[in-house]
Amino acid sequence: MKATIILKPSGAVDCRGSIDLPLPLVSVWGQLRDFPRFAAQDPFHHHPRVLDGFPRQGAPIELSHRFCGVTIRRAGRILVWRENLGYSYSDLSRYGPRHGFPHVLSYRLQSLTPDSTRLQITVRGRWTAARIPRSLTRLYLRWVFTQILHRVRNELLVYQLWRKRRPSSPSPFGRGLG
């Protein structure tokens, strides 16, 4: 698992990480497409939901950020949704695009072999809290982004364990064909 955190003097934020998983791409996508579950891997996201019922490009979303008992409602939209490839969504303050760290979170899949997949996770946005020292901001961004990477990896590795432990079902085609 690798992570890079860039905070430019302009306030531009670019966090990139990748996770190599011992699972086929279609299996990772089958889990990742559960949008509310994977949007909740951000340690601040509480009960993210797609307002139109199912995830698709352009669908509005609602996010609640929770920290120390304080809840802040945020809004966004699924910007990209490509089956078996990934998705991106925005996370925006209800006060407008220049407030409260507006950002986009993206998940992108890449097949490495038939049985392994690389998941790339990116957070890009603009840090708007100019009064917070840059060293603290960078530390905060590293902590949050690392949490996202660990949570996503753990979620998918638990799924991999479940796959390994489930009982083998006999082939419907008879012996040796399934």
C-alpha cells in the first residue's frame, strides 16, 4: 500500500494511494459498487446515501460528516460511474465550493493478473482553512487518507477471507467441469 500527499501553496490537495489485492477485478468491483459502504470508509462519513436510490453518473448524494459528536451535512454528486472500472464523487460544503474543503474522491480499478487487482484511490480538492498551519494540515490529510486506504483494504481483505472459507459448491456440470 502506497500513499502520496501533496499540499500546494495555493491550497490544492492531491492525495493518491494504491492497494494491490489478491482478488479478480470483477470481485473487487462487486464489492466496490456498494457505494454507501465504500463512501463510508472515510472516517468522517456517516451514512452516505444516493438520493435517487441507486448509484449512477450524475446522481446526487448526501453525506454527513461526524466528528466528536458534531454532524455537518454535506452534498455531492457521483461524477463518474463506469462498471468494472470505478467511480468518482464530490464532497462539498452546503455553503458553497469555496468552503469546508471541497474535494473529489475517486476509486479506479486495474487488473494486474486474472486473480489480482490494483485499486487506486485519489482525493483531490482545495484546502480552505488558511489559518491552520500547513504542517498540521499535511499531518491531518495524511492521517485521514491513510485511514481511508486501511479501511478499504481491510474491507476487501475480509471479503477475500470470506470467499476462501465459503463452502465449495459442486459444479452443475458434473465432475471436473466446474
